[in-house]
Amino acid sequence: MLRCAIIGYLISGITKNHAFFEMFYMELMMLVVTGAIVKREVANIAELEQSKDQLTSSPLPITNLI
């Protein structure tokens, strides 16, 4: 939706002068922050999947049977 809002802003900018209108900058900021959050969460999920695969592929050795 942020991309659609930016496209709408750019299309409306053809007919109007919005040089100092803050909404464009706020939309860009929201887009960058959202992208950073998504990248972080994807990295966390990948790390959890990798650790889960390591745990299931090599069982821990049993020591001290007594």
C-alpha cells in the first residue's frame, strides 16, 4: 500500500507543486522502516529454521549411562 501511495503522489505531482509537502517524505520513511523490519524478521526465521534443522539432523550423544 505504501508503494501505491507513492505512485499516487507522483502521478498527482504532475499537475501540482508539492515540493515541500511532508507526506512524501513520511511515506518514504515508512517504506524504509518497514523494509528493515521485514529483513530482520526474515533473517530471524531463517536462523531458527537452520538451528531446528541442526537439532533434528544430529542427535546429541548419550553419556553417563549409569
